[in-house]
Amino acid sequence: MSLREKKKIETKNKIFKVAGRLFKEKGFENITVDEIIKEAGEPKITIICSTLDIASQNIKNHLLSMYEWIRISYTCDDFPDVCQIYEFDNFRIVEVDKYHIYQDGIDEKLINCGLPGKVIIFASKHKSNDGRKLLTAHFTGNVKDAEFGGQAQEFAKAAPHALRSLLKTMQMLAKTTNYTVSMESTHHGPTHLNIPSVYVEIGSNETQWNDPVPGEIIASAIMSLDSGEVPVAMGFGGGHYAPRQSKLLFETNITFGHNFPNYQLQHIDKELIKKAFDNSYADFIYFDRKSMPARERDRIGKIVEELGYEVLREGDIREMDAIPWEFFKQVRQKTNDFCQDGRVKITDGMKNEILMLGLPHRGCKYPEIKAFRFDRELLQETETVDKKRVRAFLDSYNIAYIERSNGIIANVIFTIDDDCARVVTQELTNECIKILKERYEIEYIPDENILYIIDKKFNPELARKFGIPSGPMFGELTSGKAVTVNGKIITPEMVYQSNRKKITLINTIDF
């Protein structure tokens, strides 16, 4: 018996053993293929190449030229489509003699052959009538009919972090070429896959499929695969190449699972949304609102709300930046509790503080958010004097604050540290008083938490009583200059009226 045959038997026996143990511990309905494979051994990143696909062969040849791959020579009755197998480190190339789109169940066939995979990458071609030079990546699934492989109304399990890694590396390597890089929306087969998978493609005609430049770029992107976790969105709207979704993936710290363009939206229902969300391993939903038909946006929005999924706008995503999703979700929930029409603003100081806690992981428990309110009346008065300065003050602390839809800052601030909350409360009060002093006369009684704002305003009626006509003399008085009327000097103090406003400062911390 060959070494490969022995390894195959050992792998299968280990998988069966793990499956049996998990079945006893959790029951058949509570275990997944992913879980079995994860515990059964060391599955490899598996690259599927087709002998019938020119671009696929281009990518394969560049992969083989980069490293010292070991060619594995054996046959497997469970997977007769296999032509060649190569292995290097944590990677495996499996070459088949059929098109990729018809490879439903390839993950299970590989397991049965003793070749478990942890993620499957289909190296393929992209065909387009416009002949554009394009490098793409996408997931597979069929919203309606299964015209090009897979099953109708079924979606493969996505590999969103592999998608991000492939696209970002390809974008970097393609900068000096005339190839553009883009995410594609979900389409075609295979769909029956329990191991996460992603397509990576050269487009869009035979000239590009044979071009060594994109072949080398994609091969390099595959071998540089980084599975680092970031928040995952499921997308709706836009064109097939998802320009806004692609832009967000390239410019922010998120990735995408399944994505559905405008031409598919009419076929989307509640059950399909739930399937796609689960198979995307998604954290939230993103709508390309500007391009979506209003009717479909409203209809799908209601379904998403019924399912209880979070919806983030582009502004929310950019605000989240490098913040772990679990923490950002907590901040958003607090924001909604205090201010339904508000949008959270997280300062760089707080972002750095959270990131210093360690790399984000799904299910990771982050510190509880502490909310505190400071005096609303004081804040409103100060914003009318110098809103930019108020923002600059808030941005200088390790906090998050809320901006209402009308641009006004809400009187709520979030921290993860009790002492920080107390310091910011007092310092913000002091800063507001400093700002107000630049325009008004201020009287502050700290022991009683009382602030008086004394505002002296020009009173036209008083001026007229002194015989001053409306016009240039009013301007002189408002600029602080005295005027003479009928030989009598009228000073600004004589025509100004004082308004004394009392503010009882109330700052509360909600722990």
C-alpha cells in the first residue's frame, strides 16, 4: 500500500471517529461538516483548477512555477474527475477534467479521498462581451434557476475573509498593469458546498485568459492568502460588479459575503435572505441605497428588519473603521437607546484604546460601554457660539459621542473607563464655560452647579426713545461706539438691555 493510500485511510478513519464522537455529544442535527473537518486534522487550502479552462491552467502553471510542489499520483474511486494533485505546505492543487461550475459536492468527495480542505478556491476565467481586462472574485449561488451549475435557490458557503485577501492583494499587484480589480455579485454554481469557497477569475476573453500577467498576479494572491478576521457584510443593490461594495472593501476594514445586484432583487425573498446571510457568516447588511429601486429597497428592508439583522450605512461602516464588530455593535445599541436618530462618532483615542486590547475574534467579550449625560442646555448654548471647538474638545478624548441627524451633538458620551467619564464631564463643563465667556458675561457658582449667562443686546426701542433714528447710528451703537443726537452723547450702555439666563448644571453617569 502506498504512503498516499495509507494517509487517505488514516484521514478517513479520523474523520469518522470525530464524527461519531460529535454525534454522541451533540446529536446529528447539531454538528456540521465544518466542525468535523476542523477537529479531524489539518485541512489544506484547496485550489481547484480545470483542464477545460484556459485561465485556470494559466493560474495553475504560475502556481507550480513559484514553489516546489509535490505531485501526488493516485486515483480515488469517490472522485474520478481528478487528473492531478499537487501539494505544498498548507496548499493543495486539485486538477479536474470538468468545468468548475459543475463541481457540487467536491468538498465531500475530497474528504472521502482523504484530502480535506479548509477553504476552496476555484481558479477560473471570467467571460464578458466588453472584453475588459479584469481580475475578479465572487461567491457562488443561484437566486432563481440553476442555468449555469449548482442548484436553484441555493448558495454555497462563502469565504469572505479569503475574498478580501484575494481582492486586496490583486489590487496591489495590478497597480502597474492595465487590469482592474473588482468584486462580483453572487452567481452560478457550484452551490452544494459545506466548506467555505470563493471564485477568483481572469477576464474577459481568450487574450487575457492566456496572458501571463494576470496568471501570475492571481497565483501570488492565492499563495499570500490571509484569513484575518474583519466584520462581514451581506450586500444588496448596484450592478453586477458591485462598485460601491468593492470600494468599501478596498477602503475600509470590512469584507463581503454574498451580494445581490439590482437585476436579482425581485427574486429575493425572506427564506433566501436568511440562507444567504447564514452562508455568508455575515454580521450585518449593507444596501447600495443610491442605486437600488426604491420599491425593492423598502421591501427587502422590511424583511431584514423582521429577521433582526443589523443594517449599516456607508457612513457607519467608515466610522467603524478598524473597530471590532462586537464592540461597535455594543456602541450602536447604546446609541439607539439614547438617541434613535443619532449616529455614533468614535474618536481615534477610543479606537486605539480598543485595538490595544488585542486582535478581534468572533464572540470576543469587550469592555462594557459606560454612558454619561452632561448638561444639555449648557451644550446647546455653547454649540451656538463655537460648534467646531466643542467637536475638537470631544475628539481629543478616548470617547464616543452622538451626532443627531440635524448635525447637533447629543448630550451623551460613551467611555469604557469610569474615571475617564468623570474627567470628561468636568473638563467639558469647564471648556463650555470658556467658550461662552468669549461672547457673554458669565457668572459661575461651582458649589451650587449654577451658571448665569448674561447677554447684553442692543434694544432698538430704547435707542428710539433717545431720538436716534434707524440707520447708520444703530450700527455705530451695536459696534460699541457712542453717537451724538441733538447735542447729547448716547453711549452703547444706554441702549443695551441685559438678559440673565440661569442654567442649573446636571451631569449624570449611567453605569
